[in-house]
Amino acid sequence: MSTWISKARPSAAFLIMLAGLAACQPVPGLGTRGTTLAPEIALLGDSFTVRGPARYCPDPGTARETGDAASVVLGRCTETADAPPAILTVTVGPAGSASVMAAGGPALVAFLTSPAGRGTLSARGRAADIRVAKALERDGALFLRLTDRGGVPYWRGMAAMAGRLVTISARGNDLPDASAFDLVRDAIKAVRRANPGR
């Protein structure tokens, strides 16, 4: 794993698109207990599908849409599923928002580790709440290991899909760091597979 350092400066449009991510945050926790969840959910007028990695499913009760952006929380498909207890959040940016990824990994990391960038990563918009411990790129996706308000570190991934910027994070009280990274990576792959050719 590596951390990038770059002096590249993102454009104003790039900053605006990233700032919009904080506007559509899913409500933590699952709304469906004791039932089996469907493996995928269609959002934004059926124009985008969220599918979880193996044994994790979206909870329709947590789906939120704000304008042309959406979010949903995923958990184990059943409470007895053979998978670590974890909460995944998927946020789908508006059409065209994927263009921020064109800035490239070093420019993205340079911004996201700045005070303005850390503010966009915070649900409260407060840069002081966020610490970016690691940043790396895998298969066209950017992965960040974050700490929010001094809490337990977690992984968040960002990728371009169907012209939209999609961010995915994984958290769990007893979720090992490597498992959290794998969950985010696998969730990005699953959502990509669910939106072929879009």
C-alpha cells in the first residue's frame, strides 16, 4: 500500500462535485431485521443498480435519493449469513460526476488530504473530524483509509461507474482492517458488474 503526495490542484468543478457527496449520506443501521434481503436494488428511476458483494445485500428501507444522487446501506443478507457483521454504505453521485476521477490518483489524494478535501469527506463538513491515513489505487478505483472524529479507522473506495462517482465504505466494530478493505474492493466490483454498458 502506498500514500501519494502531489502538488496538483483540482479544478473548481472537481471540488464542487466532491463536495456534493456529503449531501447524500445514508442513515446508519439496517431497517430490515430477521428477514432475507434481495441481492440488489434499483435506484434513480431504475437507471443504476446497487448489488453487494457475496453475502451482503442492500436494505431498501435505507435507500435515499436527493435530486440525481442516491445512497443505500448494505448488511448481511440474513442475520445468520456466514460473513463478518459489517455495514457498507454506497453513495451514487449525479450523472457526470464520474469526471472527477479523470484528475487522476495523485491529484485526487492531494485534494482529499487538504483541509477542503477532508471537509468533503466528513458528513458534518468539518475537516478537523477526518484523518486520511492511507491512499492507494487499484483497478481504476481510489481507496482511502479514514478516521472520523478519532473513531475506528475504516476504508472508503471511490470509482467511476456509468458516468457517476460511486463511493463505498465498510465499517464494523470487530471488522479487521484487511477484511474492511476487501469488502470495499469486492463491493466496487459487484456494483460495476451490476451496471454493465451503462
